[in-house]
Amino acid sequence: MDINLYATLRPIVGQKTIEVDLQPDANAQDLLDALVAKYPSMQEELLDEQMRLLPHMKMFINGREVVYLEEKFDYILKSTDTIDIFPPVGGG
């Protein structure tokens, strides 16, 4: 599954889009776990002590923030889903 990363996350993996292998019926939390397994330095950037997405980090699936999906992190991913993960950004 392709994952688009933004801002401070890109230098960790060296590119904008990465691919992570997931088992069939993997959910959004499984994706985060696989991402950290492939790129261990992402753990401190993305996850808290319970291995959950930090509150200030944003994960979108098909343009909707995962915390607003009915299933939240239990959402079962499909190969056609678009995944975006990024830290908060500001500007002015």
C-alpha cells in the first residue's frame, strides 16, 4: 500500500511516497505498526507510548481524517485507499 508523507516525515524515509506491505484485512492501526516496523525512527514522530497516533499528527484515508471515520483506526484498508500522514503545519 502506498503512503504519502509530508513535511518533517519525508526526510526520515527519503521520499514523498513509500510502500508498505500489509496483510489482507489490515486496518489503519496495522498500517501504522507496519510503517514503524519498516522505518523505526518514525515511532517517536508518530506514536505515543501505547503505540497510538500522537494527537497532533494527522492521518487521512481517502481525504477524511481517520479519527472522524466511523471505525477510526479499526477501518479495514483497501488497496485503492489513498493514505496521507503529516504533522501539523502552519504558515502565514
